[in-house]
Amino acid sequence: MNLADPVLEAVDAPVDATVDVRVLPPGTCRMHIENTFEALPVGGAVELIVPHDPAPLRGRFAVERPGASVWTYLEQGPALWRVRVERTA
């Protein structure tokens, strides 16, 4: 599993969905993100808005869905992270 430090990039590509976990009930965030990702077509993307670095979730995706996603950090804290997750498989 390669979880090298992500690069902060400006991406103009559209997203199919946005998940702002700050407004979700506690304990439902991961499930909501995973369900949204699974509903994406290959080539589709979701933008995550989270109050912390989602590196643990990125690691989980790498283990459970190897090669199925590309994570691009659009904004990196300290109070807010925005990440574009594209479905590649």
C-alpha cells in the first residue's frame, strides 16, 4: 500500500457528489462516504469536506478497494480539508 503524502492540487474537473461530513450525524460519516463512492460510475468523483485529514479513510480504501480510487487534496486544513475522490475501477 502506497500512501505517500498527497499533493495539494487545483482541480477544475466536476464532481458527481459532495459529502460534507460536518453536517452528518456522528457515526454515519464513513458509511455515507463509502455508499456515495460505490454509487459513482467509473470516472465519477465525490468531493469530501471534512474537519480533519481523511488519511485513515484513504488507507482503508487502499486496502479494501485497491486501485479503485485517486485522492486529490484540494484544501489541507488546518480547520477544513477538501478532497476529490475519483473512482477509477
